[in-house]
Amino acid sequence: MGPAGYQGAVFDENTGKILVVQDRNKLKNMWKFPGGLSEPGEDIGDTAVREVFEETGIKSEFRSLLSIRQQHTHPGAFGKSDMYIICRLKPYSFTVNFCQHECLKCEWMDLSDLVKTKNTTPITSRVARLLLYGYREGFDKIDLTMEELPAVYTGLFYKLYHKKLPDNYKTMTGMD
């Protein structure tokens, strides 16, 4: 495995707008979600939040895991498998101050426009549709939420990502 790539789908539920960037160093100016690589020992949500802030100046918080792409032996991955993780983030700042070094453009776009645009990657297009579904029908339909649970090793914890369990299933004992 190489280092995992992360993108933050920063969605403002109040305006229906999504934060998108165009990479400076790519051949085509495609709209995509901001992101980058994780650092050793960094949690999924923390990477997405940090990378979004570094690229766009937007502060956000982790809400859920939306999607994981796995790909093998693609060019530039040095023969390693590649994981690409997309998180849903909630913004708490809105003024874009993007990294001129990495980004050509950065803006808040209507999610419905991102769904329709041809000027994007297939993965961005698919996740935009997933987000639109969640926005209209409830994010519980699309979100993989995170819970921190005690590991078998004393004092250690792990993070488990899955669809939210109803409370009565969390507390089930035997055959309730």
C-alpha cells in the first residue's frame, strides 16, 4: 500500500453549495474536491480536514466517510495499491483563501451544478450524486459514521466506520 489519498467533500447544507477546486498541475481543468495525502498516524477525518484547510483556507469538521476507491498498479503508484478516501465535511468558515501553488481555482458551487457539469472526474461526479441523494433524502442514507471503541489492548482504541446503528441495536443483549 502507498499512502492513502483523501478528499473532503465540504458541503454547506444551508446553501446547497459544495467546495471545489481545480488543480494547477493537471492537464485538464477539472473540478474536484480538495484533498491530499495522509501523514503517518493521522486519522481519516483529520487528514481530510487538514488538507481542505491547507488547500482552500476553509475550516471544517468531519461528518462521515462517503466513499473509498481502491485501485491497483496505476501509473505513478510505484506498483503499489492505491486507496482514495472521500469524507463528508461540514464547513464552519466560508471565505475561500486558496493555495495558489496547488490550485488554479477554488469556489463554492451549487451541488446541482456539480452533478450536471461535464468538467469533472467520474469519481467526483458519482460522489456529487451520492451527496445530492443524501441532501434530499437524509444523510443517514449515505453516511458511514465513526465510533471510537476500546481495543482488546488495554488503554488503546480503534475507530470503526459503518452505517449508523439504531440505539436499540447498539444495546441489544442476547435475543431481545
